[in-house]
Amino acid sequence: MEYHGHDEAPRILVVDDEKVIREILADFLSMEGFWVRTAEDGSAALVELSRHHYDLVLSDLKMPNMGGLELLQAISKHTPNVVTVIMTGFGTVETAIDAMKRGAYDYILKPFKVEEVVHTIRRGLEKQKLTAENLRLKESLSLYKVSEAIAASLSLEEVMHTVTDAAIHELDADQVSIVLKDGMGGFFERGRELHPDFRPVSELASLDASALSRFFQEDQPLRVHGSQVFDYVKASETGMKPHSLVVCPLRMRKENVGFLGVFSYTRGKKFDEGQRKLLLMVAHRAAAAIENAKLYEDLKATFQQTIKGLASAIDKMDRYTSGHSERVAAYAQILAIKLGLPEEQVEIARQAALMHDIGKIGCVMNLNKPGKLSQEDYEVFKRHPDFGRDILEPITFLHPLIPGVHLHHERWDGRGYPLGLKAQEIPLLARIISVADTYDAMTSDRAYRKALPHDVAVNEILRCAASQFDPDCAHEFHEAIEADREEKQANGEPVPE
């Protein structure tokens, strides 16, 4: 297949079974400044299109092996950005019009004037340029929206999902992968997503973090196709082989802490430089957001450890309450699971129960002294839910715990404190902790009495259902705690009498 012209010029593929026509068009179009190659039929054209990028295909309609309509159909499916112009004789104009309905840009009648061909091609390329510009504007708008979504999130999971989803849909990738440093000198795959229309038939490739680390020691772009892809990915012998790959580093303070890569397994679908730059912009925003999310998670962990330490300190004010918060958290978790709450809400119930007595920090008194509390002591004690709310209020991510901490002394009949709420007015989180807290208080030793047996405590909770406790919570707790005790006994674990 002969070629003419320069690499920077628009790339034209002329397809015609008549050699004379191919040569005439190639000569004239190359003189007009186009880069031209030719093919003798549709089959040969598809081979050429799989090997090289073209801007426009100028094809005859009637050819052996594969005609213009079949070629058009294949181009529409595999390389839809290529502009197609059909050449046809006068007797097949209706077929040429049908070709336009199927996606061809225009048709040219034979015998043609070369000037008409050049004019049609230039119009087609101008349309392609405008389409590409509109696409880039659309991509820029999408990138802006993606960037805003990434920047707005402090959840590492949400950041990962937003980044992988954007890479899949904005670049039309078959697969996207994110690998991050594991803190121990290695890397692990932190996120992976597949295009909804991509159906892998065997194992997929993964990014080779070691090879990528070596490559990105120098600031250079990575966009490879064909056999070069395997310099940067790990793929099994029997697995699917990617045809095109773009990888961008995730940089934090000039250090590569991970990589964002997109894969194409579809033959003929290669990533271009514009797509690489788009991915690079996503990677820049993603790196900053990942760093913020990690810092936020570290901060959350620090706060939670601090609060847990404070709760533990409260429990250890005297020997009778040691371990109380941990046990209430375990009971609340059992009840929340029994009630069918989502995993996230179960964890909130556990954490809120762990911190339910944090407000006792504000009660400078021995709450477990022998004998009854004086009225003055009791009034101070009743303020600990408000103190707990005030302690958690400045810590934004702990706000979901506040209803449980603040309102766990409310009663179903409205005779509780601090607000005197009743029935469904009381948040479910507080109703759960109320049962768990009371059960542990009854089954633990106190200065003024010995622990009550399990059966007595459970019967008391059932007796107070619909007065002190939510009836559903009381009955579900009974079933849940019995099942938990049976499981522990079967495993040889000790359970309270």
C-alpha cells in the first residue's frame, strides 16, 4: 500500500478496487497537503485501519470481498470518529443516500472532478474538527464536574469511586485500576472498575507497579499500544490481553504514591493524546483528594481513639463500671443487627454506645458511691447526656453518634430525660442503647447491689417494654441476646449467669 504526504497532515485512506483511480486520488490529495494511503477493498481497508489512525476514509461503493456499505458498518462500530465519504456511479445514488443514513458524511458521483473530491474532503474534516472541539468542551465540562465531586469528598471510598467512574465513562475505557502505596514499601490495587458494556471472558491484566515506578522516575507520559503494553502490566498466559494503555502517576508533594491506569481490550480502540491529558488532569485532582481523605481518616481514627480512651477512663473511675462501655457497645451491635439495620448504621450504633457515657466527664462526682444518690447528685448526673452532646458537637464526623449519646435516657412513655421525648419521637439509635445500657447495668456488680442473673435482667426488660423501652427493641433484644449466649456456649466461651 503506497503512501504520500506528511505525518502532521490530515490522514486519508482511499479505498477502491481500480488501481488507476486509487493512484490518481492519492497523487492529487497528497499535492493538496494530505497524508494518503490506499487499499484495494473493504477487507484491506479494515486491516489498515487497525494498524494506523486515519481522519477520513474515501471509499468506493461497489468492490469485491467487502463493499463500501459493509466497510461503513465496520467503521461505525470500531472507529466511529473516522469521517467516511462514499464514491458511487449514477445508478447507485439511492444506495449512497442509504449509506449517509448509516453514518457516511457525504457521497461523490463518478466520474468525479478532483476539485469536488478535495472540497468534500475538506468539509468533512472541518465537520470532524468541530465535532472534536465540541467533544473536548463536553469533556472539559465533565472534568469540571468530576473535579468538583472529587474535591468535595473526604471519604476515600467516595473519591475512589468518583475517579474510577470518571475514567471509565470520560475515556470510554474497558477497565480502570488505581494502585496505591501500602506503607510498607509495596503497592496494592485500591480500586478497579469495568465499563458496563465490557464483558471479560477470562482474567484481566493488572498494573505492574514496579515497572511503572521505574518509568515515572522521569517526568514523561505513558501511552502505549500493542506489545508495548506488556512492559507495564501483569497478564496471565490465559488471560485477556489489553491493546492500549494509559497510565498517570498520582503525585503528592513530588512523590509518586500510586498510579491511575486505563485499559482498552477492544481491538482498534486506542487511547489518543487528548484522552491521556484528560486522565492526567483527573489524576492531579485525585492525588490531592486521596491525600486529604487519608489525612481525614487519620484524624477520625485519632479522634475516635481519643474518645474511646476518655470513655474507658470514665469506666475506670471505679471498679464497678470497668468495661461497661465496651459491653454496652457489644450489646447495641447485637440488637442493631437483629433489627436488620444496614452495616453502616450498625457501626454507628456500636460507636454511639461506646461513647454513650462520655458526658460523665462533666459530672465531677462518684456516681457509684454506696447508697442512693442525693437529689443534688441525681440532678448533676442527669446532665451527663447534655454534656456528652456538647463534647461531640464540635467534631463533625461524630455528629451521627449524638442522638444515641444525648437521648439514651429517654423513655418510651415520655418520662425520661433530658427532653422528655416519647415513643417514636426518640431516635432508634437512642432506643437501642437504652436497652443495651440497662441490661449491662443490671447484669454487672454495683456498689449498692450484686449483679442480677441474666434471666432476671431479660424479664425486667420485657416487663418494662412499652413503658421504659421500645417494645420492638425489648423483644428483639431478648431473642438476639439468647442466640448470642447459645452461640458462645457452643464455642466454649463464658457467659454471665
